[in-house]
Amino acid sequence: MTKNKNNEKVFIIDASAIFFKKVYGNSVTVSDVIDEVKDDDSRLYLAITKIKVEEPSKDSIKFIEQMAKSTGDIYKLSKSDIKLIALAYEKKKSGKKVAILTDDYSIQNLAKSLGLETESVIQKGITKTFRWIKVCRGCGRVLNAKTNVCPICGCEAIIRRVDKQSSKSL
Ligand SMILES: [Zn+2]
């Protein structure tokens, strides 16, 4: 395994990777994807993962839109999908190792015609699972995901990652 961060594969992630909590390593997304994440549980997850948010250039977006028109995928791709592919395309052009993490067939299809690597969200992360819980800063009690203040001692809730060896529940 290389320790060189510059050669580390960059994962371009779509919203499903956040919903299924499959964000690992060097992960990047676009702001449109962050905007799609509305439920409490996923927002909690987002708050603790170190996903970088970057935007592709207008030229890249235009290019990807043209490609999507030629493959017919344009009708099935959202604006955030186009941006994700554009971002992956830019990174690959600049010499980075990159894969789009998605289960979306149209993204996979267009990525393939552009020579971009994709990885499935569902297949990802079978060996590594984390759980995200809210605990009280004061008494350490595990709190409901929607609670921000401990009902017992009144202290602030904090988010904690629980590492698990297997996918078996605690
Ligand atoms: Zn407490």
C-alpha cells in the first residue's frame, strides 16, 4: 500500500453513498449533492465525515452535457449527476486516480463512455462498517438522533463514530 496521498484514489460520491453511509477515504462531492441530503440521520452522518466539496468548471459541465446528449443519458441525469461526472472528468485529466461511487445506471453508463471508473455503493464497504450515534457530552448517555440537549443532565449532545469489526449490531 502506498503512503503517498497524491496517488490515493479519489472517490466522487453521489447522494446514495451518503444515504447508505458508504463514504470512505478521500471523498469529494459537489454542493448540489449536499443540498439533496435532507433527512436527520444522513445530515448527522455528513456532519462527521470529511467529505470535500468542490465544483467543476463551467467548461467541464458543458462538455459532459454534450457527451450526455450524444449517449442519450442527458434525459436521465440530474444537474448534480452532470456535475459529479464533470468533477471526475477534471480530476482524471489532471492525473488523479478517480472513481465515481454510484449505483445510478445513467451515471455509470456515461462514465464508461468517458473512460471513467465507477464503483457500486452497495458493494462498497462490506468489510468496514461504522455507526454514528449521538451521546451526551456530560453523562455519556446515548441520545435520540433528533436530540440536541441531554434530557437527563442538560448537557450538549455530540456525535460519535462507533467502529465495528463486522456488520453485526452492538
Ligand atoms: Zn447527560
